[in-house]
Amino acid sequence: MKKLAVIFSGVIFLLSLTGASLAQEKVGPGKSTEAVKKAEPAKPEVPAKAESAKPQKAEKKVAAKPAQYRMGGVITAIDAKAKKITIKQQRVKKERTVSLTMTKEISKKLSDLKVGDTVNIWVSGNMITVLQKL
């Protein structure tokens, strides 16, 4: 059994050496490695005065939109005045409670909801964008 393991290791070692030699680029007789390399395209020259004459544009940094994700759970608390809803999520090994703010459109649907309802919601940041009662 040890003999088989040694032979197998030797074969793997030899294959690794041949793979490295095959990866090298072959150059024919009379050709140098410089001739084989691809030439980079020439870049057009731009006068230095033309660049300095142009005013620098101020780049506006756009804040990345928060990712929108779906979550579901059971409503444990509803605060209509603050437009907040608390949802309890249960997973296999983890349980968590999340308190989220609703948009104006979602807060209009608040009269249909009650504590204990199961809901699916789509959240962007800490704001509920879509609410679906199950």
C-alpha cells in the first residue's frame, strides 16, 4: 500500500513539472522573445497647453443606493404614529426581531394589518418599500 502511494505521488509530481514547461511560450529559431511580444498601440500626443487650458470638472460622488432585499416574519408591534413596524423572524438556529420604518404608501395599508399577521416585506436600507400580507 505504501508503494502505491509513493508511485502515485511521483506521478503527480512529474505531471506538475510538465504542466509548468508547457505553459512557457516557445520561440522559433532566429526569433527573439521581443519579436514575439505584441506591440502596444501608439498613443496620440496631446499638447500640454491644451490640457491646462481646460477647466477641471468637479466630479459629483453619487451615493450608492442601499441594496433592496426581502425578509419575512410575524408582526409583533405596530406604531402608527411613528410609522414603524416590528417583525419577528424565526430561522433554524437564529431568531431575531427587526424594527423598520414604513414609507407613506405602506403606512396607508396599516389598517389592514394586526399583531400576529405573517408578512413578506422588501426593505431598502431601514425603510419598507413593499409590504405583502400572507
